[in-house]
Amino acid sequence: MPLVARLFWILSLACLSPLALGERLRLVTDDWAPYVYQRDGQPAGIDYEVTSRVFERLGFEVEVQFLPWKRCLLMIEQGQADGILDIFQADSRQPYLVYADEPLSEVEFVLFQARTRRHGVKGLDDLAGLSVGTSPGYAYGAAFNEAAHFRREAAPTHEANFGKLMLGRIDLAITDRRVGHYLLRHLGLQQQIEELPLVISRQAQYLGLARKPGREALAQAFALELGRFKQEPAYRAISNRYTGDIGNILNAVEQQESSTAR
């Protein structure tokens, strides 16, 4: 770590109340595998493990509660939780939320369709007249969220959207690429549902902390330590353990997209 960054990190920690060190932070999120989810009743996932490891280095314990995403946002806004995992930056959240500037991960929102009911979608205009399964409270980008030429139908879970897709109750479903392929493998639907090459939006997701005294310093310290941890073999080991063959699937899709673009 460069000397200037190291000094800033030390100063940021010094700004934290000594009573805060060793504090248990209550974070909220929803099931978003493989980033963060419940496995055998315990939190798991790439971003969960990374967040826990970074906070451990900073002297904090982490407790994660899984709730519907809209409920998570409401709890943060009302100050009922200390932080929220894997949230996008939005100006509207600045009054009550402090972001750790180093992203935990990046998502790519793509569309999925049933192989028996394919649609020639190469751009948003091609969604005219179709229905797309979404998740409440998710921001897929202004172009998608505000378009009026197709229908958006929210479902309580990502699994429910894939179920509606199989039953023909919606034409397409939108979710993050890694999340989608993880679910397809988990549900055994790789042969029934496929990804479309169109990327709706790319967004970084962050740790957000409820705006309270000392939280800005904690967010800065977290971001610096996260950047440092990303350079270590332990970070790559966590990612590889969760992605596994998903990484190979994504590489194949990216190669197909590159070939199509030419």
C-alpha cells in the first residue's frame, strides 16, 4: 500500500470511536447468490465473505439479516440497520446512506428466455409488447426502468421469475448474469432456459452504511482495506470457490458476444 494511502487509512481508523471497535454491525440484504445468500441457514457468498474478512481486519463483527430488498431499503432509510450489502449508488440515497467507494463487485443485467419460446431481442426496442419479470426495488438502469413499450411484472424472488418463465406467464426475465446462471444450475434448468446476449446495464455494487456519526470514516477505512484485500490470493480464492464452472460459462458467453460484435 502506498505511504499516503497507508497514512490515510491509519487516520481514518483513528477517527473511529474506540468504543466502536469490536462492535457488531447489523447488515441487511436479500438472497443474491452467488454474491450473498443463505446456505443451510448461514450467510454465504463472495461478497459476504469478503465483507466479513475486511470488517474483521478493522475490528468489527458482522451479522447479516436476509429480507426482501424493498424492506432492506426501508430499514436503512429509517436507521433500523447499520448497513446494506450489494447496493447500487444513487443520489436519492445520499441523505441516509454512506457508500464505501471501493465496489464489492460488478453486475451485468441480462435477459433470460425459455428455449422453446425464443425472442429476437437485440435492443430495448425489440421488447415491444413483451412482458419481463423483474424484482421489486431493483434498478436496472433508466432506459429499462422508464420504457413504456413493454410490461414489467415483479415477482417476490428470482426463482419465482424463472418459474413464471417456464410456465409461459412472462416472456423474459431480467437478473444479473452470474445470479441467473447460478440459479439455472441450482434449479436444474440449464437446458430449458438460456441467456440472451443483450446487456441491459452494468453497475457496480457497494457496501452502504446508515448515515450515523463515525460512519463516513468507517466507510473510508473499509474501502481502503477492501482495495488492499483484492490484491491478495485469498480474495481470488473466495471468488473462485463460489463461481466455479459459472466462470467458464461466462467466458464462453463473452466470447460469443465478441464474435457476434465483429
